[in-house]
Amino acid sequence: MPVSGKSARWAAVAASVLLTAGALPVAGASSATAATAPRPGTVRTPARYLNQHLDWQPCASGALECAAMSVPRDWHHPAQGPSLTVAVSRHRATGPAGRRGVLMMAAGGPGASGLNRPAGLAAYAPGLAAAYDIVSFDQRGVGNSTRVTCADQSAVDAYFTGDKRDRSADAVRTTFARARAFVRDCQRDSGDLLPYITTEQAVHDMDLYRSLLGADTLSYYGPSYATVLGASYATEFPRRVARMVLDSNIDFTRTWQAFMESQPFSFQRRFDQDFLPWLAKNDGVYHQGRTTAQAKASFEGLRARLHQHPLVLDGTTITPDHLDALSSSAIYQADPGFEKLATALTVLEHPDSAPPAVKQSLAQALAHPMNAGFVADFFSVTCNDTPWNRSAAYWIAQSDRMTRNYPLVGARSLAYTAICAAWPRSAAPRIHITGRNLPPILMLNSTHDPATYYEGALRDHRALPTSRLVTVAGGGDHGQFQNHNACVDDLVEGYLVNGTLPRTDTTCAANPLPAPRPAEGHVRGR
């Protein structure tokens, strides 16, 4: 069928993208070996890993003990290739007489560091600190572990700045070109490592860590991406799980592609239904409009001005993409995120009236929309774990719809998907989460969570028959435990310490939205 007009323009762009995509090298034999992986549960750990000694020393922070754990590069061929290092940490139980065992934590992302998290949990929940050795780790590819390296920070900054709502042919070609360059950088700097930066490999690292701690079973707490790690670990090693809490759940019943295609909707919902009404309610402080519609128009007006004339703020050039990144990050947590975003909007509208310290702080926060180390691991895991559509035409059309319907993060969706579309085809084994043979699992999710949408948590809940779901209603914070919500905290600590679960799914009220607390020297608008 012939195409014409806009369709012809995008078809030509897609064709040019596809012609150049074939120039990417592939990851070679190391990627192919993963295809021959044994059945789950049949991995055999060589004695040199099982018999290693963890040399615990004070962590750099001083609050924990840290050690370096040696793991196979490829758990399915552990004798091949050099070992990797996984940095691990622990906070010893403060009540050894009543010690229950090991509580393992993991970080979100993928790409975030988990190494220092036991210190925060121990301080927040002394009852858990008394009952458990609280342990965590930097996942392979991250932080103090063997890291994956891709583009440098300047290249990442260039990729995630500008105006992703620009749907011109040149802008779309530039996005694909930068995505291919990012993948080439990954392969140049980490090529032999990339195939093994996966959730499935990390799950086996976790079980080796359990073994080296001398624990027959472990309990687990994980938020966001760590829910994927936890559910995957429980699927691979169901009889080694004592108690498990999954907080703010990624939809692990489907692929990463399916999950990320649904995120623009949930970010837009949080922004439109929670933040903008709050901003309008506090117009007396922030002067962004007395109604939700006026507040949205104010935001869009600022964004349009940044498109026409990017703002140089204390040495940082602020583009529309900077504003989108700041906004999507701020709405993860209403307190203090809403206040910080509202203050930033007034500063960006009236920079000449802003105190120098306020401008400097905002410029520093906006300088790097995405951290280069974080995105290297993020894309390694998400592009490797599950299959991706590799059609440029598909992603152009999909991102066009997302930009139109859910612009807050939909506009930059192509920047993410273009990388996975260009990634070397992965043969990594996929863990299909079944929910069989599991102990009771406690799940937490807010109804308006922007990053891990409630609809996905419901699918996860159905996939885990032994789970109880705690719905945090009337809010959208990301991460429910350790969020100063007494209802949630009591349920989590009661379960982890005493094994007490609600008889059925239950609901907690969300924390009230914060009252505005403008900083000293706050910029006044009108």
C-alpha cells in the first residue's frame, strides 16, 4: 500500500535509521553461551566461590561492614572468563538473643546502589535492626561492584537534553544516531561484560551471598526494580525464602518493553491529578495559577519559553528536557518533591529575582538529568532481560502517540526505546515468575505511583497466589515502607518480625500532601 504525507516522511526516517542500524557490532560468542543455560535451579557453584571468605571491614561510611564477594562472570559457565566482584554490606543484629536471621535488601533502578541501605533501614526500624542481620549489595554492573561502562557523562547529558517533543525528521534521526553511539560505547568499553549484566545472573549472586552468610534461608525487602529481583529470586529458590516484602512493584509478569510502554500514562496521571491540583491550591505561595488548568498552562508556557530561549542558570543551560526530567523525578515523593518542583518553577520563571544560593542549588540539581553510571547499568539490564521490538518505524509511531497523549515522559520515550532497539540481541535466560511453592509475600503499592503503576502491581499480585496486597490509597508516592506512614510501617514490621500478615488484602491511607514550606528568600511571582 502506498504511503503519503506524514506517513511517507516517517517511513523515510525509519528506513534511514534501519539502514544505519546494521552497522552495530554484536556481542559475539559470550552472548551466545547464555542460550545454553541449564534449567533454573540446576546451576552448580564451584568450590572456589562457595569456600571463599568474606573479609569484613568497616565501610567508607563507617556505619556498616563491607566486603568484596567474587562471583562467576556467567553462572551457567562458571569456569569461563574472569570472575566479577560484587560489593556487599551488613549491619549486624543489635539483639542477638532474639535474632531471626538475615534480611536482604536490594536497590531499585536498575542502576542504583544498595551498599549503604542497611544503615538507613536500621536507623528507621530499630525493631528490624534488633531481629536481623540487615545486608545488601551493589548489583553486578553498579557502584563498587564490577561496573559496566558506556557513554561518558557529557554524551549522556547531550542525549537527555534539548526538547524531545520535537518530532521533526532531523530530531528523530538524531535520537536514533545517539542511541547507536551509546550502544557502540557500551560495546567498546564493556563488550565482554554486557551479556551478563542481567537480573537472572544477579539472582544467583544473591544466593551465593546467602550461602556465604551461613543462612539456610533469607528474608527480603526490595522496592521498585528490587521487586523484580525479589520475585525472580523466589522463583529460582522458593525454599530459601523465609519472608518477603515487595514494595512499589514493577510489572514483572510482562516484558520490560511492555512495562515501559505503560509508564508515560502513570507519570502523566500523577502529574495531572496530584501535583497540578496541589500547585493550584497553593497559588498564594507559588503563583502558578488558581486552578489546575491555569497551573498546567503556566507549566506549558515556561516549557515553551525554554524551547525558544534556553535559560543559562549559574552556568547550566536549561532546556525543556531538563524541566521534564526535574518534574518527573520530583513527583516520586510528594514530600519534599512537590515543594521543590514548585519552587523550581518560580525560579525558572523569575531567575533575576532568585537568591544566588537558590539558583546555584537548582542549577546543580539540573546539570545532569541522568547519571552516566546509572544509565549504563539500567540499559544493560532492561535491554538484556527480555526481548525488544527492533523496528524503528514501530518506535517512531509509538513515541509519537506517547508525546501527544502523555508528554511529561512520553516525549522522551524514544530516547529509551531506541537504545534497546539497537542493543545486541540477547540470549540471556529469562526467569518466568510462577509463584509456585512460595511462603506468604507482602506487597505494597500506591494507587498513583508514577514509576510502578498500580495496574502492574495488581497483575503481579495475581501472579503470586500467596501474596497479600497493601494498597496505599489516595496518594502516589513511590516507595511505601520507610515513608513515615504508620499503617504501612506497622504491617511490614509486624510481618518481618512476628510473621503477622493481614488475613486479606488491605488498604492504608496515603500520607497527606505537604503544606508548602518555601525556602527563605523564595521568589515571588506576580
